[in-house]
Amino acid sequence: MNFIVCLIIAVSISLFSTKIKADVEVTQALNFGIVAVLDNTSAHTYAIDESGNISISGGFAIIAPGNPGAIRLSNYPGNIEVFVNGVVITAVLNPGQISQEYFVFTSVNVPPTVRTNSLGEEEFTFGGTIQTSGSGSIQFVDAQYAGQLRIDLNY
């Protein structure tokens, strides 16, 4: 059984506005924890939603659960709706060393909108879904698999 430290996801933020100096801080990176891949005969999924709920379709044993990512907005106008979109940048997650197997980062789960409070602040969480390669082999390297995602904020 291979134990895999899996996926601390780097987050880049895109702001679409011409009139404000908004601040965005990633307060917690999306992390899928430590997993063991027990079956890779087909692609199995592992998802963490925005609330931290974990679901797996099989093939994974969770050794240490992960956590959703968190972003804090500040210096926005008060009481506005901010549209949120998550985009996978690195679809194939490799461990940074030679490995026969890999994970696929299939989606980023974000709330469609968040509303700032009267001070122009808000914090929200986001999740994601990965899947195994489905090749039939379980020759995953015991390592940290990392990738990147982008979260676009627009109002």
C-alpha cells in the first residue's frame, strides 16, 4: 500500500475591477490530506466541498483528511455581490519526481457569489476534486503531489 501526501494547491487570484484597491488573502490552501490508493483499475474520485465534507468514489483510503481552501476579501465596497469562478490550471498532478502514476485535478468548487459585509470584507471557502489515473497500476510514488488553480473575482 502506498501512502501519498497529496496536493497542497497553490492559488492565484484574478481581480476584475478598475476603480478599487481590493485585497485578497489566501488564508488556507486547499489540501487533500494524506491518502493511500488501493484501487486504480478505473478512475476513482476524491472531493472536498466548500464545507470540508469529503466524498470518495472508491479506490482511496484516507489516512489524514484534508481541508478546503479559504480566501479573505477586504477593502471592497460594502454590501456588494462578488462573482467567483474557479479554474484548474494544472490538470495533471505529478509528485515532482519520476512516477508511473499521477492524479488528475478535475474541478475547483467555489460558491458562485459572495457578498461583502458593510466594511467590504468577506471570507469564503473552496474545495476541489481529484481522480486517479485509472491505468490499473498503483505505482504511485510516496510524495507530495501539487498543482495550481486560479480563482477569479468579479463584481
